Amino acid sequence: MLALPFQLPSVYELVLLLLLLIIGIALIILVVKILLFILPAAIIAIVVWLLTGSPFWAGVAFLVAALISLLKR
């Protein structure tokens, strides 16, 4: 019989690999959804900050834009 230079993984290792792969993909999807939710509010906050120079009003604009985005969904 031919000897392989590597060992084949067991069934448990394959199941664990599949489980970790599913968890990793789910986390990536979650992070992308959060970034897409925050992005419009962040852009509005940056524009307000550039126009006013006030971090307070930029924060207010971010919260209002995030609230509108949340209510829109």
C-alpha cells in the first residue's frame, strides 16, 4: 500500500472546520451589514463636522441620521 506523506483529517475535524467556517462567514456578513448601516450616518456627520467644526453637532447629526436609517428599515 502507498504511504501518504500526510494524515487525512478525521470526521470530527472536518465537522469542526465546517462549523468554524460557517461562524466566520456569519461574522463577516454581520460586520458588513453594520458598516452599511453606519456609513450614511458617518458621512453626514463628517460633512457637518467639516462645515461647523463642532464635534457636538457632528454627533447630533450622526445620531439623527442613524435614527432615521433605523426607522426607515
